[in-house]
Amino acid sequence: MLVNILIYLLAAVVVVPIAKRLGLGSVLGYLLAGVLIGPYALSLVGDQTEVMHVAEFGVVMMLFLIGLELQPARLWDLRKPILGLGGLQVLLSAGLIMALLLSLFSLSWQIALAIGLALALSSTAIVLQSLEERGLLNTPAGSNVFSVLLFQDIAIIPILALLPLLSTVSHSSTEQHQSAIAHWPVVYQVAASVLTISLVILAGRFLVAPIFRLIAATNSQEIFTAFALLIVVAITVLMQFIGLSPALGAFIAGVVLADCEYRHELEVDIAPFKGLLLGLFFITVGAGINFQLLLENPLLITLCVGLLVGGKLLVLLTLASIFRMGRWRGLLFSLALAQGGEFAFVIVAAAQNAKVFDAEIGGIVILTVALSMLVTPLLLVAYEYLFSHASRNKKTPELDTDIASTDHVIVAGYGRFGQIVGRLLAAQGYRLTILDHSPGQVELVRRFGKKVYYGDATRRDLLHAAGGDEAKLLIVAVDEPERSMRIIQTARENFPNLKILVRAVDRRHAYQLMEAEVEGFQRETFHSALALGVDALKQLGQSDHAAQRAGELFEQHDEKSLVKLAQAWGDDKSYGKAIRKNLDDLRRVLQEDSGTEQAEDKPPR
């Protein structure tokens, strides 16, 4: 057993970092690690059945964490793209794949439906990582992709619950584990299931939080982690006892606890276990991929991959047109989601256990999904090539390679914020090299005679060409926090002597900048909003001096509180308490100062 653990860990440690370095993502890394140690490569591990049963607990934990993320407010904001776009994507993709399987391979409708539902889902891990690496996650297309993936995460629950109903073998002849209430009448089974789910919801709402408070008071991190794991294990056992999906129970518990003040602590405690077990799950899947099928049936497997990617592309492009995404946004949305996903491995394993189809069909589905996931990075590279080629044809600025370097200041981002800073520095005689990644902004600024270079400041070679080795200062004025942090990371790693000042988009971004220890930052709306607040006080009848004094005190107090509150950021309960205390302190400071000023204004007797 210890030897197998050594093999699994060694394969993961060696292969996954290489896969991530190549932009393939950790999921593919785990799959490749499994392929490497599996029977079709080095043959270092044997039967994966027992290991798979243990690793499947990682899937349960993953669904629990997904539930923790699904707060009602967040779901409400994304309700239209999640339910409309996401729901149509799953239904239409599953329907088209089912129709293709029925017409081309003469499968039963139960098998075709199960496979269609499995292949309708996309790879959350690969898609999100690939988009983030390319700076596309926060674009409108990226937001639509995220909404669809979120719906798919939710859809896994009813899909898993549906699979036993699609079994092609009678329950009497299957080896499926029977629940403790299987011999009860159907009405009683349904009532027991509803009662159990209700108990889980009530316990999560009224019992778990008080217990967490008691445990937190002991300051014992180990017991807190143990209780978090106990919740997931207990729900898993309870759901298995009555014959329901453990994943369903874990998901419901996660949703119930989504508003709990200890939600972040739960995520932090469970995430490492989820990550390890889920990684182990993907390794076992990779080791179980039957490459003999590819060698024996190369045309069949190629046809399956082509039908999967082509069919989903057709559905996604149609939806992009219906929802009026536009040409390039729709193409990115479609290419990003055109592959199969890691949830397909979960569904295939569950379908085989439920006797929906046999291991041979399951092997073909798994191999098809794995190969389609390998294609995803290539599809996004193709998109980037097509987009850049079209941009050149539209005479948008090409990536500048003859950038004039500076020994003074590099400005990354030349929108409204960057222009104000740049004009001030240029008026004082400092030499600037200005970079912006928006072709439209570069073209607009150049019309007014200002030299701006087109390029992405997250690239080391671009910063080097701009003078990163000689410049005294880098000003990061982009309006995307994620891009801002990537620019800072690139500059820190490659130009350690370059001082950095940053535009903070919001308070959360300010906390990130404090953690990154940049030389300085300014919140983009703080001073203008404060100035307007001072004007409001004057309009409400306060004297110019009193209003100005209130603004100065507010600014001093807010700058100090920003540092204090940064320590509590990430813990909703502690942060909420700190916010309320900070507000009380601010009122007290302003009232005391107002009283002092009124006393000073009184004429002497």
C-alpha cells in the first residue's frame, strides 16, 4: 500500500507541475500522471477499483465546496445567464449528442441519454484556468462561460440522481448496494428521503453554526478541521443509508452553510483534502483509460471526438447567436466550452455502477472526453490567431516591438486614470514609456499625437523593452485587478529594483496590493468621492471650515482603518465586527471634533 501511495504522489509531483507550466492545467496533469503509471505505459499500479472508491470521496467534497460558493445573492445576480444560457446549453448539447448516438450507433435510449448528459458538461478546471492565463476570464465572454460552468456544476446533482432510473439491468440481478429502506413501500421511501433532506437543512441552519462557535472558542484548529470533515462524512453515510446520492447530500449541506460565518474557514480546511482526493481520482481515471481501444479503433475514437467537439460547437454557436454575443465574443464562448469535462468521469463511473452501460462503452466515453480536453488549449490558440489576424486586417495597432525604453517612468494602462498621472509627470519633464493592451484606446490616444505602445504589460519581454532594467518607477493604471496583479508579479520577479505605484480599483484590490507590498497605491474613486462628500456637507449648511475638517478627519481615519481591516479580510465574521467597530470609532472621532470646534468658536467671556 505504501509503495502505491509513493507511486501516486511521485507521479503527481513530477507530471502536474510540468502540465501546468505547459498551460494544460492540473486536471490534465493528473490524467497524464495516471496514464504514465497505468497499464498502457509503465504499468506501475494494478487494479484501480478500491482506490477509485476512496478517491470518489473527493468528488463528494468538491460538491460540498460548490454548494458553499452558491450564496443566494450571487445566484440571483447571474440568474439569467445561469438558468437561460446554462440550462439551454446542457439540454441542447445532451439532446444533440443523444440523437447522434441513436442514429449512428443504434444504442438504447437509456445509454444514449446517459452519455449525452455526461458529454454535455465541460471542464471547469481547464476552461477557467485557460481563460485566466489569457486575461479573458473577466471579459463578457468569460462571464458567460462562467455562468454556464456554474449551471453545469449544479446540473451534476440531478444527473447523478437520474442515473439509477436509466439502469438497463433489473435491480434484482445487479450488484448494486441496496439501501436500508429498499424493502419499504415507495411512498415511505420518498417520505424518508424528504425527511432526511429536511433534517440536513435544519441541522445546517440551526445546529452546525452553534457547534462551530463552541469549537472556535477552544482555538483548536485540529478539532475545527475534524468537525468539518465529520459533517461531510456523516452526510455521505446518511445519504447512502437511505439510498440517495452522497453528492446530493453534500451539495445541499454546502448550500445551507453558504451564509454561515464560518464558510471561509470550512473552505480552507476542506480544500486540501478535496484537492488531494480529487487529484487521486483523476489519476485513477487516467490509469484506467483504455488506450488499446484507440489502437484498435482509431477511426471510431476520432469520429467520437469529432462529433463531441463539433456537436457542442454547433449548439454553443447557436446560443451565442440567440443571446446576441457578437462574432468574436460568441466564438470565444463556443471554443472554450466545446470539450468534455471532468464531471464526465464521475457520471461514467456512476453509470457503470448503476448498470446503465458496461465498461467497454464507459472506456470509449472516457477516452473521448480525455482527448477532447487535450484539444481545448489548441482551440484557444486558434482563436487567438484568428482574432489577431482579423485585428490586423482591421488596421488595429500591431504589437509594438520597437518600443522606446525610458530611464524614468513606465505607465501601464492609459485610460482616464493613467492619462492624468501621465500628463502631470510629463509636465514636470519626466520621460514616459506608455503601454496599453486595448487597441481601441491606443488608436484613440494616437489621434491626439500621444505616443502609446500597444502591448500587454504582463509580458516580461515587453517590460524589458520599455526599460524595466533602467526605469525608476512603474505606474500600474489598468482597470482590471487581476491584470494589475499579474503585471506586479511580472515586475517583481524580473525587475526587483523597479518601484511600483498602483491604481487600486476597489478596497479588495487595495488589500491585495498591501499584501504584495507595492511602494504605494491610490484608490481610484476615494478622493473624488470624498471631495464630493465635503461639498455635500457645505450644501447641507456646514461652514467651509467644518466641512473641510470633517473630510480631513474622515480621510485620516479611513487610511488607518484600511490597514487594520486588511488583517481581518477573508473572515466574514471578523471583518463584519471590525467594520462595525470602525464605523462607531469614526462617529465618535467626528462628534468629539465637532464638539471641540463648537467650544473654540464660542466667544471668550
